[in-house]
Amino acid sequence: MQSPLRHGKAALGTTIAGGALAALSQAPERASRLLRHRYPTVAVTGMTGVGKTRLADRLSRRAGSQAAAGGGPDVGSAVMERRTRRTSRLRGYRFRVVPGENAATRLGALDEVFHDEPVDGVLHVVAYGHATPRRTAGTTGAAVASREEQLAAELDDWAITAHRIASMAVRRERPTWLVVAVTKADLFADDIDAAVRYYSPGSGSPFGDRLDELRALAGGAKLSIDVLPVCAQGGDKRSAMPEKGCTDLLDRLELRLAQLSGHV
Ligand SMILES: Nc1nc2c(ncn2[C@@H]2O[C@H](COP(=O)(O)OP(=O)(O)OP(=O)(O)O)[C@@H](O)[C@H]2O)c(=O)[nH]1
Ligand SMILES: [Mg+2]
């Protein structure tokens, strides 16, 4: 017959072993939660030629692409680009740059960032009608598009992304953040206020109306929206937006990302 004491010991042993096992099985989940906290994932979205790759490269302190440096053809991204930014004290971001509508992998990339591995926040890039026109695959000759056409294309592109953001936001408890980055500010340096207004909620502009709709759909408390001007490359010292001006705008954007991520 087993003594009650031995029985008790065995039971205790089992509990400890069980606890250790449970802790072990939770370890990957805890590690991924820590990673998400310190290195939140950020989807970088927007239409083709708007400047997503250049901006993500600047934000992740990566040297510009060959095309940006002046050599080689200026082509759009074909696949999702992954960039990690490390800031001080083991913090940073994991950027997921969704390629523009020219890329065949675009839909899969959208699925990945908004459904399969939902991101913590979204950096949606727009350029106030200054996206670099890109040819659709299979056609030749330089592409041309007016600013009006580019703004209309941007609205169409935004409708798709907004829908994805809304369904991600309503599915989860914690709030989602959206930053609309109005890039290429060097190309409309005297018009930055008007550009920011055009992309702001409650402004009554076509884009503003769509942001209002998205807010209503997602629930105001579940989605924060910021609109910030930025540029990835500045002009020379005498231009309206010299490199120094661009760096200042980038710093402001980074500060906001840090606040939204709880880094500061
Ligand atoms: N003037 C100016 N040009 C920029 C800026 N950012 C990007 N560009 C240029 O705009 C073009 C398109 O930039 P990309 O970053 O390749 O655009 P993208 O959004 O990644 O485009 P896809 O990969 O096709 O989706 C390139 O020629 C860049 O050099 C900027 O801040 N100012
Ligand atoms: Mg790109």
C-alpha cells in the first residue's frame, strides 16, 4: 500500500513537471509576444511608383537602391520586401513592403500582412499625384500619367487596402494604427499643408471621405489615423526642400512611429 506521504510527493512531482512543460510550450508564444512588442511589424502599402521602397530603405537606414543612385533602370518591386530597423535598447520595427499593382505577388503579399500574419500598424504611402508612372507588364514605351490620373489611381488603390485594414481591425481586440505618409514632399514643398489636408480625415476631400468611412467601419477607438508629410530624397541646399528638410520630416515620422509602438 502506498503511504499518503509518498503519494503526495509523487503528485507534487507531477505538478512541477507539468508546470515546466506548460512553461516550455508557452515559450515560443511568449518570445513572439516579446518580439512583437519590441519589433512591431509595419505594413508599407500604396500604389506603384509612389515611393514605398525608397521610404522603407530610409527608415531602415539601408543604402538606396541602384536605381535611386542614378544607375540602372527604375523598376517597381516584384516581391514583398522585408526590412528591419533596429533602434536603441533592442527596439525597432519589421517593415513589410507590399509591392504595387504591377507585381504579380501583390495579392499574396496583402493576404500575408493583413490576414496570415496580421501587422501591428500600417504605413500607407501616397504622393499627391507624384507617383512615378510605371508601365504595366508586357507593354513598351515610357508611361505617362497626369496628376489627376495619378490621384484617381491612388484612390482606387486605397479602396482595396482600406478594406483589408478594416477587416483586420474589427477582428482583433487591440487597436491598430495607420499613418498616411505623404511622401515626395520635395516635389511640392510649397504645397505641403494643402497636401496634408487632402489626405486628412474630416477634410471633405475624396481621400478624406474614404478615411472617414474606414473609421466608421473599423470603429473609431480601434483605429488611429495620422497624416504626416515626408520625403526620401531632398534637393540641393538652395531648393525649397533641401536634404536637411527631408531629414527633419523623416525624424518626425520616426518619432510618431516610436510613440505608436510604445517605444518612447
Ligand atoms: N523626388 C523624390 N522622388 C522619390 C522620393 N521617393 C521615391 N522617389 C522616386 O520615385 C520612384 C519610385 O520609388 P519606389 O520607392 O521605387 O516606389 P514603390 O512605391 O516602391 O513602387 P513599386 O515597387 O512599383 O510598388 C523612384 O524613382 C524613386 O527614386 C522622394 O521622396 N522624392
Ligand atoms: Mg517598390
